[in-house]
Amino acid sequence: MVAVLLLLAAGLVPGERLEYDVKYGPFTLGQLVLETLAPDTIADAGCHHFRSTLGLNLGFVFKAEYEIESWARARDMVTMRSAKTTRESRFQGEWTADFDYDSSRVFYSDGEVYVLRQPEARDLLTLWHWFRSLPLDTGELVPVYAHTDRREYDTWFRATRRTEVSTPAGRFESLELVPEDKTPLGAVYLADASVVQGGYPVSSGMWDEEFIDRVPVLIKTKVGAMEVSAFLRDADFGPCGLEGPDSSDTERSAADRPADPTEEGSGGE
């Protein structure tokens, strides 16, 4: 459960921050924060740098924080490095994994080595970023090879349909993206970033006019008989992520902004 929730997509613009409420069936588990950090360089390759932080608070039963970082090569969005930090009351640990495509290996900082069975791989955090930029439409299939947290997944994702999703941030028409086979990767619901921001266009300054920018407003996965979901609560696209409104539109009425739903809902139902 933790691995799946930690590795949800964020944006490609430095300074961007997405906040989610994480629910396990009817119960709230905690909060998930996805951030885009300043670009970095790994093995002489320019990389996007992403971070995901999941805070769990089950009262006296369990409290923990899990942080994932991912460095994705800018030119093709494949993972160059990933890292995980675990902070629990009775356990703390961390590791780093370097992806070496010349040798088709992933080298973990604790000495473990894994073979890559495809020429390109993505950890889950990078994977969701990559999905966000693809010009997908209903019915399309995407081949996916993922290596994340010492496990690999070789599968397909299908854009099954468009559906309305209700979250604390508002209601959004979203594209449902689902794995073809039973994997813990889960389903993601992508809405246009400009709509999530309240109608303002998003401009990263890094992509041409054909770049498709979408935001995951809901992530679902099954854990046993229960469904774990991360609902978007707030989105801040950072100082470089927005083209500001016209002066005549500076004072927007409450009716023009996405309203909080009166009750929590979910897409695909």
C-alpha cells in the first residue's frame, strides 16, 4: 500500500505542489504531498527531480512518514535514480537506487543488484509523470515497464474512458487510466491542469504547444478487499507554472472557482 501511494505523479514545473487526502475505504489514513524540485544532473544527464511524501497517522496505533525521490532523464522521462526514506516509530531506513542502462542493471546502495529486462525503465513516481505528458485518449494502450522498490512490472495501461471525479479540490472530467493485468500499480484519473488550477492556462516554459499537461486528481488501488484512494485536495503550480489572469479577471467570483463537493466521491462509479 505504502509503495503505491508514495509513487503518484506530480507535475514537471519546479515549485509545483499537489496535496492529497489518503483514504482506506471510509477511513482517512493521512496526507500525500507531491512536489517538483529544481532540475538536477545524474550521470551527465539533465533530469527532472520529483519528491513524494506520505504521512500516515492512525492515532496511537501507527504513525509514519515515507519519502520517495525520483530523478527522470529530461529527454525521455526514464528513471536515472530513485531513493526512499522510511521513518516509523520503531524503524528508520533509507536506500538509493542507480539505474545503469549500459549494463542493464539497477544498483542499490545496500549492495543489491537487479537486472533490467527492457532497455528503458521507470519507477512509479516517474511513470505517473510520464503518463501526465502523453496525448492519450479513450481506448489507447501504453506499454509499461516499471522497476520500483526492488520489484518489476511489465504490463500495459489502457485509457478506458472519461468520467467525472469528485475530490475536496472540486469536480473534474478525467481520463481513467487502468493497468490491463492485476498489479499493485493502480488506476489513475487525469484531469487537465488548467482546469485543476481554476481555468488559468499552465505554461512550464519547457515544452512545445503539443505538450499535454494533466494532473492526477484521484489514484485508486486495491489492498485486500479494501480500496485505497488518494483524493486531490489542493494544487499549487509554483511561480513558473502559471500565466496570470487578465487584469479584468483578477477578482474572480466564487462561482467561477471549483467548489468543494458537499460529500466525498470517487470516479468510475
